[in-house]
Amino acid sequence: MLEGRCRRSYWHAGDPARSYHARHRISEEDLFENRLVFGDNLLALKALEQEFAGRIKCIYIDPPFNTQQAFEHYDDGVEHSIWLSLMRDRLVLLQRLLAPEGTLFVHIDSNELGYLIVLLDEVFGRENRASVVTFKQGAPTGHKAINPGVVTTSNYVLIYAKDKAVWSPNRLFTGRERDTRYNQFIENPHSDFSQWHLKPLTSVFCATHGKKLNELKKTLGIELLEEKLNEFVVQHSNQVVRTARPDYDAVSEAARSMIDRSVARPLETFLLEREGLSSMYFRGGQRLIFYREKLKEIDGVWIAGEPLTSVWDDLLSNNLHKEGGVEFPKGKKPEALIKRCLDLCTNRGDWVLDSFAGSGTTGAVAQKMGRRWIMVELGEHCHTHIVPRLKRVIEGEDSSGVTAASNWRGGGGFRYCRLAPSLLQRDRWGQWIVNKEYNPEMLAAALCKLEGFTYEPDTNHYWKHGRSSETDFIYVTTQSLNAEQLQALSEEVGQDRSLLVCCAAFRANESRYPNLTVKKIPKMVLQKCEWGHDDYSLNVANLPQSPKPAPADLQSALFDRDTA
């Protein structure tokens, strides 16, 4: 028996009930090109390669962690070397799909972390490793807290650039708690700066409420009091300041002069204006620093922020189980995590790919953020979780996750796709023939994909099933063509055009028709297969301890899609 699978695939009419478009167009930016693929992700990635190689701006994957545990929607236990081999096959394809300036995010825990880093260094290049992020996903509470030793509350996100030389991530900031060092308040900000009066922040805040601090603590409670105080500070960030003693020997001569003057006249404020830089204020030998300089706009809200670091400890979600309206125990990731990844390296309209879709978080977030997306999932939860979740997002019925932060109101749609059956099968005599499940349209679309043509049937010319240029076309038929039929085709095509003819067989000397290239379908398909592989799945349940070659029917990496 021949062993192997065809490298390429195509899209064809599939299950209209599972594709979905918004009932009402929300805006001109609504995106309908998104694709949800049901099937093995390696075959899916191979199928995507021809159309999307070098086009995907961001890839986020959350593969099985290989923890040797069984979960509700998949088993997560496989021999270590097999897991690495399966991952390598997929990472090689993901690397090809990424745009030159693209970014890969791989979510993993400590179980395979070190080995996966080495593998990614091999595939992407160590020089393209951008960061190893520690992601805090829990707290040391519950049963974890009673275990001896170190309590695990984190896992990791590995970030790789396709080419770090052209990689240009966006600058991000994360919110932080109020900096209590900013404890002074300029009471008269509209007066000349030299006459500013400073008062303790808390006294001014309490005065606005007409109560003393202890009274407010009793009335509001500590948490609400801090929330109100934080709001007050943000609203008056041009008046809230702290003092900091400058390094006298490190500052400029002009700054030292201002420091000396402010020491001599401690009740006055002095200004040093700097060309191209922010102004500096001095009082009593110290510099005044405004709270406004700490504020960053994050998700449309001005809050105290700092540059994004490699420790992500601010994305905990107490309501994670409610996000998207689906339950996915121990497998769902916060929408805020995916949003951060997309914020870091994408813009509106960019393509995002997740080949381990899980509960569909990546697609849901990408849809809300105006990115185009592709997700691949083999499990039945593709239908029970992902499809319903995406429908709610598209109709604007999902208010959870990053909906508010993305100002999402609904819109767009997606096409549901699935892996098609083998293109070829053996007849009862053992000969390769076209699978009877393929109608003429499916066959034409498949061979267009295999030969690198765009499938575009022409209603006026029966032989124009697809094109690769303005003058180069493809014609697919299961008939056997004779010399007379080929001669008629050649005359109709004309000298200024060329035609690839794919047929079951032909009886003629093809050299007589210089504008035709004639190929037999079974043979041309077999030549595009790769050999020596009998299993492409990443089904981690009950895999053998070592690979055992076994005969397999020839498979084609073909897709099925709804074109509605």
C-alpha cells in the first residue's frame, strides 16, 4: 500500500448551518473572511499554506501541555519524544505561515517548557526569541495552598518573531495600583507657579466630601475609599505631585542652578524649561513630579501605567468560567490575555491564527478587535462550544471578556470549514481513481489548489475552471480525451493563451498542441504527495510509546467550506 498524504487542499461548499453572518451589518469594517476549520490541525496548516504563507501577522497557540492528565475535552498524556515530534511538525508549518514581521505566541506550562524553548530556537532561530513571559493564572489558595514545597500559580507564554530584524511590536502599558508617594496637592494651579500652595492630598480629598479620613473609612469602607481616592487622583492628575531629590552631580548645570535657588527660597516654586523635553519644577531643593506623567490610556481609560514587562500578573479573571458563555474546565484562557497578545503585535484587519482553538477564545477576541482570524479544532467542542460562542459575539450578545474594552457591538461573520475525504481511492482492482464523493466542482477546485491556480469557473468558457494569470488557465474533467477533442480545445484557447488540461486519460501526442499541457489526474495527484507518514493527528490519547509505521490509504489535505 502507498503511504502518504497530499500536501495541498481546497475550499468547497460545506455545512451552511454552521457558517454564520451577522443579521445586520454594523459597519463598513465588518469582516466576513474569518474561517473556522474542523479537522486535524497539521493537515489544516498544510492546506492553508498555499493561500496564507507569509500572510499571518500573529499566531497564538495553546497546545496540550502534556501533563499526563485526562481532561473533559481531551486527554493530555503522550510520550515526551512523540509530543516534541508532533509539535515540531506543526511549528515548521506555522513558521512558514507567519508574515516576515509576524509574531508567534506559544502558551505552555513548566512540564515541557525547557524542551519547547530548544525546539522553537531550532525552528525559528534563537536570535528570534523575543521573550519568555511568566503568566500568573491563579493564587495560592484552596487545595494548592496545603501542598508542601513551592505552590505553582503560573505558566508561560513564549514569544518568537519570524524575523526580529524587521519585527516592530507596539508599545504597551499595564495598569498599576495608585502610587502613594504622590501625596501632595497643588491647591491653586491657576496661579503663577512661583506662588503655588501645596497641601496634603488626603486632606484635600476629605474636604471635598466634608468629612475626616476616619469618618470616610467607616462610611465607605477601605476598598471603596481607595477606589474613590484613586478616581480623585486621576481626575486631578495635573495637581497631584510628589517630591524627589535629584542627583545633584548628575543633572545639568541649569538644573543645579534651579536647585540652589529653590533651597535658598524654599516656599517658592522654580521652573526650568527645556527644549524638546518636559519642563522641570523645583521646590525646597527637590523636584516636583506630576501624577499626570504616570497616566497611560489603556483600553480607552486613563490609569496609572507602566511599560509591559515579562511578568503578566494583572490578567486574573474571577469570572473566567463565564466568558463566552461556555464551560471549558482547565482549558479556557482569559480574553484579556489574547487581547494583550493582539495589542502587542497586530492592527485592525491583520490575520490571526490559532490551530489549537479549544473553546474559541482567540477567534472571539480577534472578532471583537477587528482582526481577521482562522481557527482549527478537531474536537467535537468545535460545534458545541466554538460555533455558539462566535454566534453570540457576532450578534453582539456576548458582553463578557474584552467586549467593553474593545467597544464591540457585533457584526461580521465566519465560514465553517472541514477536512474533506481523500481525493483518491483505490478501485476493486487496486487502481487509483478519483473519490466518488467528489462532484465535478469539488474536483476542479481541488486540482486548482494542487496546481496553484485560483478557482474561478467561467460561465462563457467551459474549459476555464481557474487561472494563474490573465493568459494561463486550467481545465479539469474526468473524461478521457482523444486527439480530436484536444485539437478543438487548442484552437479555442488560441496562441496567446495557455491551458493546463487535467483529465482521467488522453489518447494523443500532446506535443502537437503547444498551448496545452495535459496531465492525468491520478498520476499528478500522487506526485504531490509526501510519503512515510501514516498519522498526522495530535490526538494525545492512547498513543504508542514509539512510532510504528503502518499502511495507510492515500489521504488528501482538502477542506470543505460553506460559501454562503
